[in-house]
Amino acid sequence: MSDAVRFERHDAIGVITLDRPDNRNSMTPELLDAFAAAVGEARAAVDLRCVVITGTGTCFSAGADFKSVLQRDDGAWRAPHEKSFAMYEPFLSVVDIVVPVIGALNGHTVGGGFGLAMCCDIRIGARGARYGANFTRLGLAPGMAISYVLPRLVGISRAAELLFTGRLVDGDEAERIGLLSAAVAADQVLPRAMELAKAIAASAPVAVRETKRALYRGLDWDARRAAYAESFAQAESVATADAAEGIAALLEKREPRFTGR
């Protein structure tokens, strides 16, 4: 079987590709481990000037695989919140990449996959895809630092609406509210991202890296700490009857009936 995530070089540009389209590039243990390894390869390539993250198929990433596990469990003892945080840690490793990272969101980008996109510096998306964090529609509190990053991108009022309702937006709306730098046809997402990556790679590399560092320092940015803080509430919500109902409703393609328990 081919790798679930591939890392390739195109001159000074690294490309990380999520490659399990049959499972919507969801957060299986196999894909998460392969993603962490790919990020490690990108970080080790010290002469890279930009990294592009994309997927294959109709989904960039659909987030958790609800037919599998919601929390990582490798056999080692972990507290519930640590299992929730461990689920997101591989995707969060994107924030350790020192060069600019472009998310080439080839398709639907939901839940933890949406969180991965939010960890990229720039996002180009497919106009016909859907984007968002549908945690509350599943009976879950958010993870992957989404409650921290989203209001910083679109403002508190819009973030509150999207997080409280779990509503997904299309590419045009995502561009309009600032989630995407551009919404284009699906087959143009990666070419547009690579075009932008080449423009970044043509700039002075030390200056670009220092600019990225200054940008996030000025925002007092700490997505990993925020994700860890979220993990306590998410672990608590995973154990509720509403979470069981929300996930069952999703799999059965019906409206959930929440009871507050």
C-alpha cells in the first residue's frame, strides 16, 4: 500500500499530499503517523522556501473517522484530555514549519481537517467545496485550536455563529469572510497554490522566515497551547450521550436529537 501521506520536493517548494481519498483523508492513525513523518521531512529540508499541503480526491480532509476512533489510543495510558490532544498533535506540527505554508484545499475541509487548514499561513480553496467546524452538530466541543484561530481570522461574531451552529460555508463565502485568500475551480487549486509558492520562493528566504516569525509573534500566537486547553472540554463532551447521538445521526444521515446529557 502506498504511503497515506506523501512528501515531494519541487525545487525549493515542498509538497505534502494527504493520499487516502477512499476514506476522505480522514484522521486515521495511519494517516496521522504518516503526516507527522512528512512534516518531519519538510522541516529537515532546510533549503525549502515554502511548503504546500494538499489532498487527493474530493476532500482535503473530513477530519475524524467516525467509524473508527475519536481519540488516539496507542496502548499507553493517557488521561482523556491527553487522548483528545494526541489526536490533533500530528496536524498541529504544521505550526513548527518555519517557512510559509500554503493550504491547497482541493475539496471539503471539515472538523479536524478544517483545523489543519487553519494552521496554514495561506489558504487557497475549491469554490464548490464546504468548509467549517461542525463539532456542535456532533455533540462535541471543538479541538485543533479552532476556537482560538477562527475568531482571529474572521472576527468574533462570525466565528461565534459558525462554531455555535456548526454551519459549513462554500468556497465563495469562505473567501468573502477571510477563511480563504482565493476560491477557484477545484482543478485550479493546486496550480494556484504552486504559483503563489513560487512567488514566495523568489523572495529572500531569510527575510521571509523572519517576517513569518514576526507576524505570529505580534499576534502572540500559540495554537498548540490553545489546542491543549480545548482538549479538556472535548474529552468531556466525547463521553456525553449527545456525542453518541450526534455521531450516530451523522452516520445514519439524519438530524440529531440532542437532550443535553
